[in-house]
Amino acid sequence: MKKYNTIFLDRDGTINPDPGYISSLDQFEFYDFTFPSLKRLTKDGHRFCIVTNQSGVSRGLIKLKELDRIHDYVKNQFMDNSIPLLGIYVANDHPNSATSRRKPGDGMFIEASNDHFIDLKNSLIIGDSINDIQAGKDLGMDTILVLTGHGSQTVLDFPDLKPNAIVSNLKEAADWILK
Ligand SMILES: [Mg+2]
């Protein structure tokens, strides 16, 4: 059983299906296993922080106002399920002009760490893309790749990536942490 200071969660493909550039609330839904899994981890004393790349904003495909609506919904759902969420950090950068905020950059993690006194070296990131795993590794965090979202493609594209664990989904990530 592992106890992390904070569990960072990627958004699309990790806690919700990723149809690509979700631009309105009606396109957003959580996986059915998301809250049961997060509740088990909460019971074990864990807290969470969402870190998400949303280049659709700088591509002109997602309006900030809609993104805020989606994230208000996410925060409310976490609250309704009594899941401690420190915050939602968003990088709107286009990949071609990315700042260090965009994963695999460390910007959002450092910001969250300063805001909430997070011990990054004793934290974990769960995500479905190379950007999530690379960011975590660069910061000395543990990393779990889920095969939902782009995860199964990530495994094929980056066979040498070697996260701490590769699991089917967030439910199995919780199993891995709690075992
Ligand atoms: Mg993702």
C-alpha cells in the first residue's frame, strides 16, 4: 500500500472519455469508475489535483467561458462525492508555442506545489499520455499510465517509457496504489 502526498490526475482520457477538444459541458462525462475509485483512495487519506493541457483554447476550438463551466461542474461533482480536490490547473498553450506550464513542462505542478505545499517527490501522477508520464518522471514523482484515452496508443508509441505501473484504467490504478 502506498501513501502519496498528492495524487495528480490528468483529465481527458483519465477521469473522463476523450472525444477530442471537449468544448461544451454536454460533451463531458466522467467514466463510471472514476468516483468509486477516487472514493476508495480518499478513504485511504489521499487528496487530488487535476492538471490538464487544453490546447483547444489557443487553437480557437474551446472558449474559456465554456472551459470554466466544465471545470465548475467537475469541482462540484468532486465536492458532491466528498473527494478532496486541491484545484484544477489548466495549460491553454498551443504545442508550437508552449510555455513550461504545458505538460510535460513542470509549470502547473510547481504552481500547485506552491499553492498547496505539495511534496512533489512523494506524489503521483496518473495519466494516459507521454506528456503526463514524462512530467512526472522529470519531477521525481511516481507515474501510472492508464490504457483508457490515448493510453493504449501511448504504450505502442513509447515502449521504453517505463512508468511505475501500466493499468487498464483508474480503477486498476486505485487497486495498484492500495494493494
Ligand atoms: Mg489525457
